[in-house]
Amino acid sequence: MPKYVLIGLIVVITTFVIMNYWSKFEETTKNKIIASIFAIIAIGFVILISLLIF
């Protein structure tokens, strides 16, 4: 149970830090962050599908 509370706090704090500094980032940094998020989602989706198939 405490593990999930810590994960939730980390996600919320990270989101607020990114929101706070988003306007100060350069365009290339913003693009890298967005690309990284979509890459993590895509990899997670592929892993999930492969676990469901096999």
C-alpha cells in the first residue's frame, strides 16, 4: 500500500514541476519530453500486448 502512495506522489510532484518549468524549456527540450512520453506509452503497449498473446 505505501508503495502505491509513493508512486502517486512522485507522479503528481513530477507533473507539477514540469508544468511549472514548461514555459522556460526550449522547443527542442519540449519535443524530446513529448517524444519520450509517447515512446514509453508505445513500449508499454507492445509489452502488454505481447504478454496477453503469449
